[in-house]
Amino acid sequence: MENLSPFERGVITSLVSLVATLRSTPGFDGEALTAAAEYFIANPAPGCDSEAAKRAYEWPLTILKRDLSELQMLLNQAQTRN
């Protein structure tokens, strides 16, 4: 995350926070969120032809697949850097 702009850091941190909140909500279907992320990883958007573009595309989608403990760890790391 060292090479990200402040905007990109904010977007990724926001995504981690949103997914952590969703996964900690009783009754939330985490399996559906994981399945959706896996679908979009398996069917990349146009423009993901190079390996670098594919990695950049997949990175936020992999956040959707993380479990709550991993997300909380990422949020704690982000707080200690600020």
C-alpha cells in the first residue's frame, strides 16, 4: 500500500471498513458477498489484459472475500499508520 495516492488509500480503507461492518452484522450473507467477488475475479472487466491490470482489478475484490478477523487486523494497521 506504500505506492498508493491518498485517495486510493482512503478508498481501500473505506472498503475494508464497510466489508468489516457488513460481515459483523447478524444475518448478513457473507457467503453471497464472497461468491460475488469470486465471480468478478473469474470474469474480469474489460481492460484487464496485462498481469498488472489484472492484479490491480482483483485487489479490491479480494478484500470482499476476507473474513472479519483479517479485516479488523487491516483496520488496526491503518489506524497505527495515521
